[in-house]
Amino acid sequence: MRMHEKSELSETSPLGNPTAPVPDDTILLGVSTFGDVDLAADGTPKHHAQVLRQVVEQARVADAVGLHSFGVGEHHRKDFAVSAPEVVLAAIATATEKIRLGSAVTVLSSDDPVRVFQRFATLDAVSNGRAEVILGRGSFTESFPLFGYDLGDYDVLFEEKLDIYNRVRSQNPVNWDGRTRASLRGQMVYPHVEGRLLPTWIGVGGSPQSVVRTASYGYPMVLAIIGGEPERFRPYADLYRRTLAEKGHDPQALSVHSPGYVAGTDEQALEEYYPHWLASRNKIGAERGWGPAGRGEFEAAADEDGALFIGSPETVAAKIVRLKGTLGADRFEMKYSSGTLPHDKMLRSIELFGAKVAPRVAELLADR
């Protein structure tokens, strides 16, 4: 199926369309994590198994406080515990009732698009239609050598695998030729998703080419805003909606994924979050050749125009409302984990995000 062709199945169903735009006075709120490894009481890193069990507990709390979505990222490195998002999400499905379950992101370039569809279609079945997949390139590259891929093929791998995934998702027989894997001839992929197409987003870091590709396929888009001012992403949001219309696609939802942390006061949130943010930022920065960060960079990112959604419920709610006005975002997903930030503090942040931030956002949007 070409990217502009229609599937025999509808995007809508009795389960609803979770990727449709929402009204101007609404924004859906969710949380996500990479399974960042925090520390045990003796100061040593916790075992990955313990961290994974904590993630299930964190998702249970997010569901209990009424948040819309819960996402887990895919990484293949020591400081993150989640390498198989759909397995973790399947465990979460048994412990929750309503919350939507997605990846943040699935690294499609180093995976098999047929298996990605099969795993998330299976998750959708066992969760009673709550699954969604966010496809992306990922911000780390450890998966390429791990699974035998050449970083020199970075672009063609994503292009071809997205094309395959798009055809498989149609739930029609798949015919495909390319250079990154064997051809497919009339192949049907199972299991099928019940009553609709598998909800699928594409995560974008902020390049115009990625935005246009996402819109050309007609997929909803997730903007990963982890640095700089959200305002600078407005041209990408405009480009996305304009390209959707030019390609003849229906309007799709736009989501934003950013780090954040909620505590009782602004001062408490900043002080509790900062040392964990700093250690993680400087560790990754050293790997990538960045200079060391400090308090000034942190406070700039945490101010009202920055990319970190950190503070009291009132402060974080006001910042989300500004984001809605700036980008017309339909969903905001806060990455609540950060390096060695303790489990109990993550739980409290999730509780406040659902119980205090969400209703305050609704009030502020209603009053605009």
C-alpha cells in the first residue's frame, strides 16, 4: 500500500480514535519513562529487574489518578532498564484498567517492522484496545551495533522500515522490495487489530524532513522537546498541519513529549530534581562531546519558556496551557523519570500530575 492509499479498515471504531485532534479547550495528559535506573539505599544502582517492577507500579498510579497515557522508551544501555517496551506494557496492561499504553519510542530502524506490528497488535488485544506505538529513530545508537546494523544506513533503514510497517499496518497482503531486507510477496501479517488500524505515531526530534515524512504518511506526530524553547517548534507544527492538508490527509493529533517533575512548591521541585538532572545530563553530555552543564542551564530550561516542565502543580499547569496555545498540542506526555531520581519521588510526581495538574489545566483552558 502506498502512503497515500486508503486501507479497507477505518481509523475510527467503537473504541474511538485516539489519534484524532481534540478541541481547542482540551489537552490530553500522560506520562512516560525510560526506566531510568535509580539508587538503592546503599547508593548503588538498583537491579534492572527491580526498576522494571517499579515501572509497573508507576503505571498503576498513573492509571489510578486518571491520566490518559503511559509510555515506556526503548534503550539498550546500562542506565535504562527498558529494552522491550511491549513486554513491559503487557505487564502493565494486567495491572491497569483505562490508561493508554504506548512506546516512547520504538526504535524502528534497528527492529523488524513486521515484528513491531505483531507485538503491538498482540498488546492491543490483551489490553482491550489500549495499545499504541510511537515509531522513531531514537536519540541513542546502541541498538545499531547490537542488532548488526550499520550506522551508515541510518536514513535508508528508517525510510524502508517505515514503508514496510505502513503496508503491514493496513492489514492487507504486503508486497515490498528494497535493499534492507528480503522482498515480501503477498504476505499477510497476523494477528489483526480488532475493528480498526493500530494507533501509530511518529516521534520527531525537530527536523523539517522528519515532519514532512510524518505528514506524508498521514500519521499523528510526537514532538520531542527536550531542550530550547517550545516556541521555536511552532514552525514545525505549522509545517506538519500544512503538509497533511496538501497530501489530502485528515487532520491528526500533535503530541509533545518533554521532561518534567511536580512537587508541592517550585522550590521543592527544583531542588529535588536538579542533582539527578545534572548527573544524567553531564554523563550523556560527556559521551557526546558536550561541555558540562550547571545551575544556569538548568534554571533556564526550567523557566516559563524552557523545555523542562518542573514546579508546583500551578506552575506546571500554566506551562502546559501556554504549550497548548503555542503549538496547538492535543496531548502532552511528561517524562517523569530523570537519572537517579528516587522511585518514591517519581510516584508522588505522577500523583500530583494527575490529581492536581490535570484539573488545573482543564480550569485554565476553560477560562481562556
